[in-house]
Amino acid sequence: MCSGIRRLLSSLIHAGAARQLSLALGVVLMAPCWGWTQSGELATLAGKFGQLYREGRYAEAEKTSEEIISLLAKSGAAKDLDVAASLNNLGSLAYAQLKYDTAETFYERALQLCEAVAGPGHVDVADVLYNLAGLSVMQGRYERAESLYQRSLKIRQASLGSEDPAAADVLNNLGFLYLRQNKLQLADQALRHALLIWQKHFGSETAPLAAVTLNNLAVVRFRQNGFEEAESLYKQALAIEEKFWGKDHPETTTTLRNLGEFCRAQGRRDEAVRIYQRALAMLEKALGPGDALTRETARRLGELSAKTEDSAPAGADRLGVYQIIMVRTKSEADRLLERIKKGENFDELALAHSLDPTAPERGYFKAKTGDLREELRSRLERLDEGEVSEVFDLNNNWAIVKKIKNSPQQE
């Protein structure tokens, strides 16, 4: 694609993104240009890295990227842009594993090298800016994210053309950013523009990022009460992902979870449970039962599997009603709690900021406290009706909960 760093796999969807109701924030992986033309060993390692990343084998991919850096150093032929490529890839691996501070360090180092060697308007700089912007979204730094995305978009459009797929990458993620802020009209415009570019270049059935955009558009339509179109968009996205990744790949689980939440919201609880069971089986196989996403999916499945309040027999332990806001960083959670204490509406903050699957319904959920994880149950049991918790660690994220209604067992 360019003289210094060539794109190995453009905008792969990372596992971290699957922890949200929406799907976006792919990462750009880079391969050292010198390695492709001069070293068979380096080219082999670069190809191996991409394959391991695609398969979600992140620990092995990290070792391979470190081998690339070591080989470049020993060869004496490494260029700064070659090193930047590997630093970027290490950042992407940390990003995929939710190690955001580590990812930021690697990305910043890669950006400094790219700008120093190639100049601030080079397309490789746009790739690292793109990754940093996605990281900023996950950290809740939305203004910074929008600025970085706009810089990346400007460079890509100037270098590659306004209708190039690389520009669609950025448009999709800008749409996701607007969606996170509940700016639905702006989100719809950016996402539909991105989708048109994907379909123009790749057709409607093969591009994995078309699936990402379809998924995000489904969330927009869901929030706008366009339920029939939302379901159709989710199913289109899932079909594309299954064709590209395979039916049992963990990259499909975000769309599955979204579809499950959609079915639950439509009162199709049994269907939602089956979908979540399928997603959980994939995650347990690929990531293990101890992974945060696996645990979160298991928790949500447990909530969906519980009997509803209306179906419980007389005298049974009925479900309590609660709200939750979940974000990535403690600093963002602290800011949101301060806003709640100053009188801002919990419902609107949950809708705009929460990463929990309940966000489209303003964070509301029903559960028996006995069915919840200990750290969540202990917080809820301390609260009176209408009371809001302090910020606390939950599944490697940070949460705020509110008790709406006590269960009869506690009354």
C-alpha cells in the first residue's frame, strides 16, 4: 500500500469490541515493508502473526511479534517504520486483551516514529491515529477520539480518495462514536456512508467490516424503535461474519449477543437464551471460562434464564429491579457518579455511556440477587430502594448500580 509500512490485515475486529452492545473499533495491523521484499523469514513471521491474530490466539501472536522485532534488530537492516509496524501490532494485541494502558504506550511510540520518518500527513500515520482513536473510545475519551478519527479520515481521503475502503473504516468508527453518545442522526449518516463504500468495493456478502457497520446500524434502528429493520440488519451482519470467520469463531459473538438482547427486548426470551447459550459455548472454547467476556456472557445468560417476576408462583422469591452503568475506566465511572450526585438522570447516562448489554433500556434489569456474581450481589444488598452505589470493580470494568425495587425476600 505504501513504501514504509504495508497493511497486512485492514481493520480486523478485535475481541475487546465484542464486550459492547455495538460493534466497531477494528485495528489496523501492519507488516514491515523491508521484510516482505528482503527476508523470507520475516515475511513468514509476519504472515504467521496475522493468522494467529485472526484465530484469536493472542498470546502466540504476541510472541511472534516480539520475534519480528528481535529479527529486525539483529539483521541491522531494520528501518524505523519497520519497528513502528511491530510496535503498532503489539499495541493491537494489548488492545484486544483490554490492556489499554499498555496499548496506548505502544501506539504512541509507533505514532512518534511514523510522524518523524514519514511526516504527519503520511497514510501510515493515519493508521496509527485510527488505532489510538479506537482506544480513546474504549477509555471514554470521546472528544480526543473524534479529533483523532477526523485527522485519520482527512489523511486517508487525501491519500487514497474519499470513497476508498480505508475512509470507510473511519466513517464506521465515527458512527460508532456518535452512537455511544446517542447522537443517532450523525451516527446514521456516517454508518450509511461507510456501508455504501463497503458494498461498492466488496459486494454485500463478503466484507467483514460491512458486518460491523450493519451491526452498528441495527443498534441505531433499535434505539429509534425500528425493530423490524434492526433484526434484519443483525441477521445480515451475522451471515457475513459466519461466512468470513466461520460459524464457531468468537468474533461472531458480539452480533449473537446483540441479537439475543434484541429477542429479549421483544419478549422472545426462550430464543434469546438459545442464542446466548451458543455465544457462551464459543467463548468458553476460544477464551476459556475465566475470561472477562466469557464470565459476562455467562452472567447475562443466567439473568435471561431466570424466571420472570410475572411467571413466579405466589410466595416465591421474585426478581428485584435494578439499573447498572458499566464503563472501562474508573476515572470515567467517577465522573458519571459525580454527575448523578449533581442530579443528572441515571437513565440517560446509562443509555449514552454504559457498555453493559442493558444500555439500550437505560440500564434496567431484573434479577434474583442469589443468581448474581458476589461482587454485584454484595453491592445491591447494601442499597435501599432508590439508592445509588459508589463506583466498584466488576468484570475488569467499573460499575455503578441503583436499586429500583426490593425483592419480596428482602422486604
